[in-house]
Amino acid sequence: MEKKLFLLETQDNSRIMRIFQIILGILCIIVALFWLIFNFKTFKTDKTLWITVVFLIGFGFYQIMAGFGKTSKYIETGAEKIVLRQNSFLPKIELKPADIQRIEIFPLSICFQFKNGKKIVHRFGLTNTEIIEPVKESITEFGNLNKIPVEIRKEEL
């Protein structure tokens, strides 16, 4: 089984859009630092300026990371593991076959049940429905290859 990457985003940004995100992020950080330097005396009395600076720096950092492609959500399947990144802010999760007890596939979600009792549920949503069937097929292939029980269910209990 070869590695397959399924992007869970509604669209992939073009190169121009990614460059624009990086420039916007840098500009936000520069504006925040400018405000911090030139309004330092008022920062001691006005807490809303601190909130603005923190927001601009956070947003700028996120835009830079998005421009470099570090915030994309995806599922990557291969013969030895499944890599799941459901959230732009949290790190990716590696699911190894030795840890997985069973996989339940629902119409709009996939549930990975682990041998330690923990479970991870991935919900697809309704915005990018053309990716659901290829992901389900790849997960089923992964389960069959690694002798993990895969149960296809009609609705969640």
C-alpha cells in the first residue's frame, strides 16, 4: 500500500495566495511591534492595546504558518501508520496498527478504537464530501492489510 494524502480543506491555496498570507502575517507583526514601541507609555494604563498587540502577533504568526503550509488539515494513510491532523493548531496524531483495536466507519465519520480504551473520532462534515469515499476506502485497505477489524456502520449510536 502506497502512502496517500487526503487534504481535508475545502480548497488548496495557490502560490500567490500563500505569498499574500506570508506578507500579511509579517505586516501584522510589524504593526504590532510599531504600536508596542511608539505607544509604550500608554500600554501601562490601557489594557486594550495589549490585547490588540497580542491578537496582531498571534494572527500574523498564524498567517505566516498558513502561508508555509503548516496549518493544513489532512489524513495520510500508508502501510505502517495513519497520520491524522484534524486541527490547524494541534499537532498531528500518528495511529500505529499495534495500538488500534478496531475501526468503525460511519457515513460522515470514522472512529478509531485503541487497545487502551481510548478512541479518536474524525468527523468529515458536509463541505468537502468528494473526499469521504476515497478516505474510507484507504482506511479499509489499511485495516485489512494490518488485520484490524473494520466495521462499516450505517448510523452512530
